Amino acid sequence: MDKRWINEEQSASVGSPCPRVTPDNVTVALGTGARRFHVSAAFSAKAKVAMSRFEPGSSVNYEKMHENINIVRKRLNRPLTLSEKIVYGHLDNPAGQEIERGRTYLRLRPDRVAMQDATAQMAMLQFISSGLPKVAVPSTIHCDHLIEAQIGAAQDLQRAKDVNQEVYNFLATAAAKYGVGFWKPGSGIIHQIVLENYAYPGVMLIGTDSHTPNGGGLGSISIGVGGADAVDVMAGIPWELKCPKVIGVRLTGTLSGWTSPKDVILKVAGILTVKGGTGAIVEYHGPGVDSVSCTGMATICNMGAEIGATTSLFPYNHRMKTYMEKTGRGEIAALADQFKDDLVPDKGCEYDQLIEINLSELKPHINGPFTPDLAHPVSDIGAIAKKSGWPLEVKVGLIGSCTNSSYEDMGRAASLAKQALDKGLKCKAQFTVTPGSEQIRATIERDGYTKILSDVGGVVLANACGPCIGQWDRKDVKKGEKNTIVTSYNRNFTARNDANPATHAFVTSPEIVTALALAGTLNFNPETDYLTAPSGEKFKLEPPTGDELPSRDFDPGQDTYQHPPTDSSSVKVNVNPSSNRLQLLEPFDKWHGKDLEDLRVLIKVKGKCTTDHISAAGPWLKFRGHLDNISNNLLIGAVNIENDAVNKVKNQLTGEYEGVPDVARHYKANGVNWLVVGDENYGEGSSREHAALEPRHLGGRAIIVKSFARIHETNLKKQGLLPLTFADPSDYDKIHPDDKISITGLKSLSPGKPLTAVIKHSDGSQDRISLNHTFNETQIEWFQAGSALNRMKELQ
């Protein structure tokens, strides 16, 4: 066998050549000077496929992480949490980095980058603007967001390929040109692909999607970021992250019966709320961990995004080892065994907050509607719905998504469907099934789960995000019609799934979704209530069962991966100037060196304002590569405090009420800068940086709120905006929609030093308030340069 190496020696310089991994030359390298492990000739075919999907420069470098951990441990002289081991193990300068949880900014060296197709468009456009020839770390693009659920998998996938041909071609050629792996439409959802192929214990991975923490189910630090952060990492620049606090969740007892891994995070969301995890990593530990499958751990970590957490993770154990062996990464598992002490928390480590959950006492939960932290036991939801006036009839049950589409999830749902079919019963509600990946689709089809789920009334959708992100051409209800759906998804904000603000969406486990779809009502507790068969027989569902992993190897299905070529000099990346889907970026203007005077209030937002409110998804996804076009959705979902209306604000220059983007464009055309005023946890939800790019593009200068969600605050800084918070939250009430606001103190902008806002009211009176910020020195340079990308170019 001709064995060649994939290691850091071959990827030391940007764009250096690296052989494509084939079944005959697969190895796992630990980096320069480290031990290298050959893959045996008996390596399974599936393992060979998996390993062939590592990009140039991929390596598993536990020894470097171990060295860094030891340096930091000696400096801090205390036991370390697992989160700290992996994060500090990736420090750019472990000997000199100032480390204080919740205060200092860390400069980190992530191992790889993953991008989904909706965010990859802007990320790659920014990377192209950087002028660099190749990405400096292994990176991948995953086509999962642009496939709309309409009819069924095959038809929907083909339609997406036709409709999005221009975008897919751009992403495929840009990936090939700049050394990025490309997963074609139909491959599956980014987070499932990452779990199956790229995540492993101890890796640090960033992804341009808020549910990137899914990889924590394999003991990794996987963090959702905006595209500009991804560009930094792909450019080989140390990535900055505020040193996270660590919330410990100690699990005891054992999962059993109707209780699933999803119930753990539904319970935690109810405890911490949508902002309780902000600025922190959630670290699960304790004896109960071993009763949770690897993919179940991924489910829990995935939905940690809904509590605002930086990421979530579990310690390395036998469940992870078995999953890696089953997915072709046995050699990495063997290395993880050798470095296991670095992949679990130290005894005696301290957490900033500790939550304890007894899995033996945990009951099935269902959260919603309209927010993922409104937690209810399933046994109570019928009574709560009646009291609250929520529709009891379940119109649609939807299982799958990046949160719950594992082999185990599908098997447990199928076990319930089989019981119903044996009694001649089918779903009363509509029922959809979304496999998380081509591998899952092929395997559940081979093993009979797909037929069972279809026979009970299920429609199998494409291996993609689909309804979870609003890619759903729903026909059974009219917009504005009050109705209830139940999903195994992660997020249920108003109009999130179907663009209908009257849809009451609840999130729960696939098992409970299946049971409620069979019953057709929220007023059904599968632990105690009975279903009625067509024969009139009353029967109760037995608790769901399902294998954690297939007894045979996974079926990889169709090969949908495009490896970047060694020589990409002939690859052309074209963007048509007349395209309405793609647009090359122009640099934002630099700060003029003065205070910002007389900013208009574009909108004073009332209540919850997620990134869905700021930059809607659904039909707008097609414009994710065209900044000017997608800016037409700026804040169209936000509630204006002046009139409780959406997308209706007063143009202070004309006196007319218009759409938010229209007023912003009018202000920009007339040289009037503006700002937005918001409430708590502004920008929660998705990682989409369009929610920061759009206000910058349309003339925005500052966002002043009570508090920010982590990713959105960083995205705003990256684009040269000022994300500011009220030193006194009650000052929110002092600002009126017709005020002019000056932000002073910018010439002396420095870390920790507040700014001042002078609020000029229409009656001639003024208020002065203090505004806080979290800028560090580097981020201040972004603001002064006009954006992080501008600053990167200045330094080249």
C-alpha cells in the first residue's frame, strides 16, 4: 500500500498541495512530529468513504492540545472543566493569554470550519474579497437550507436544484477554487454530516449556523458564528471569543420509557430560559451521562442554542467511541482513548452555575408555543392548552431536523407507528419525516423504518432543513388561521416554520410528536391515555424502543461529496453583475473620526426581536448571496412600539408611515444615519450575519438595547456597527421614535469605558444616558476601519 501522510507538514502554508485521501492512503495524523497511525487494510468500506471526506490539512492533534492544557493548568493552578481543557487547549498563546472566565477575550485556533449554503454565500463572498488564495484550515460547505418542502423528497430536491442552480454553481466553484469541501444538495443537514464525518472528542470547530453545538455530542467544542468569524479562521487569523463561563449540568439516574434525550434540554431550557446560557458553555457530566446515546447527546447540545449558550458538550465515553467506530473513525477513537484524561473534566473542577437533573425522575416534556423555553410536562399540556386558548387539534406532526433525525430517533418513532399499524390505525394529523443525512435516509430505508413511517401516513421529505427553518410550502391552513403543529425541531418562534403568525408550534421529542400525530390532539398523554383502533378496540401505546445504532454498518447511500482539487488554478468563479441572487461586496465606509450626531430612530422595537424578526428566512433565503436584495427584509418582523404594528414605521423626513426597509433606504439616500432601539436578548436565534449586514448596508450606525444575544453582538461589531446596551435598562423608556440621538465619546473609545447618548426630544428637551459596550482593542479597530474585513485588508 502506498501510504502518504495528511498532516500539518503538508498544510503549513496556505494553498500547499495535499493528496486526495483514497482507500489506499488513509491515515490519521497527529501533526508535525507526532505519532501517526495507519489504517489497516481491513478498514471497512464505510470507513474509507468517511475518511475520504477530510480536506487538505486535516489532522487530529491531541498532543498539541495536551501540551497547551499543561501550560494553562500550571498557570491557573486549579482543576479544569472539560470546556476549559478544549478551549484553552486551542489557545494561540497559552503561555501569555490572559484568562478570566466571563471577562477576557481569548485568541483561539479552531481546527476546522463548516458552513451551510445560506450563510456560506456571504462567507465565501467575504473570503473572495479578502484576496487570499486558499483557506488555511479544513473547511466545508453543506447544501441544506435552500430545499423547500412541498411534495416529497425526490421532487423537492430536483426543484431546488433547478431553482438554485446559480447559487449551487457559485458555491461549488468557490469551494473548489479556495480549497473547501462541498456537500451537494441532498447530502443532508450540516450538523448531521459534521457529526458523522468531522466532529470528534477534543476538536474545536466553528460553523456558520447557530446549531453547530450539535457536535458537542461527540465531545467537541463546536460553536455557531457569523460568516465574518468563519472568514477570520479560514484566513488563518486567530479567532476571538470572550472567555466563556461554564454551567455544569449534572445528570444522575437513567433514561427509560417515554423519556428521551430531548427532554433533558427541554427541561434545561425551562430552567435557564432563552438567555440564561449567554456567555457560557453548558457542560454535562455525572453518572447519568452513560445512559444517553451519542446522538442523544448531540440532540441535547444542539438545542443548547435556544438558551443562548456559546456551546454545550459531553465528556468522552464508550458511547462516543462506539459511534465513531460505526461511522468509520475507529482510529480517532483509539487515539481519544490514549488522551482520555484531556477529554473529561478534572475532579474537583468548579462551575459558575450547577444544575442537577435526575433522569430517572424526568418526565416527557413539550415546549411552546412561540418560544422554546416555555416548558410543560406532556401530561399537563392538554389542560394548559385548554386554559390558554391554544388549539387542541394537532394539524401536523413533523419529525426529523438537525436536532432529532438520528437512526435511534427514527427507530423509536417507527416502533410507535408499527404498534398503530398493527391495530389498523394511521395518523390523524398530517405527518412528515425529515432524514438528517443521506446516510440516515439510506439506512432507515434499508432497515424498514421508512416503510413503516410512510404506511402510517408519513411523507418523507428531502435530506435537508425544510420546515424547521421555514422552507415549507404549507397548504392546509390559510395565513392567519389559528392552528397547532408539533415538531421534533429546536426553535418555534412566531411564524418560524410556515410564515403564519397564528401557528402555535410546540417542540418535543420525535416519540411524542408521533404519538400526538396518531392521536390528533394535544390532549393526549401516551403514558396513560388510550387510542381507539378502527375496530373500536381501545389500546395504549407501549413505550418506544429503538436501536442506538444499526446492527449492520450504516449504508452511506449516494456519494454526494466534492473534494477540492489539488490544482484549482483553472477553476473560475463567476458572479453575474445582473444577478438577483448573488452580488459581490463593496467595502463599508470607514469611521469618520467624529462622534455620531443626530441619528434618527429607525424603529424602537417592542419585546422579543430574534434574527428571524431582523432578517426573515423562508422565501428570503434565495437572496442570502445578494446583500442589497435581502436588505428589503430588514426588521420587517419586528414590532414597532409606537403602533404595535410590524413593518410600519414613521419616516421622520416625510411624516409618512412606510415599511422599515423603505424608510431606511430613504434616510440613506438623504445622508441621514440612523439607529435601532431594542429590548432584552436582542438578536437571539440564528447565527445569520445578514441581520448585521443589512442595517450596516442601509445606513445604520448603532443598535442600542437592554441586552444582546452573543452571536448577533459579535456580528454587529464585525460589520462596523456599534452594539450598545443601556447602563440603566429603564433608559429604554426615555427614547421616543421621533428623537434625534448623538453618541459621544467615540474618539476615546476604549475597553470598559462607557459612551454617552444625548437624546434630543422634539419638544426641545434633552436627556443624557450612559451606554455600555463590550469592545476590546481589536474590535475597536474593526469599528474604526469600517468592518473586520476592512481591517484584515489593512493588515495584509
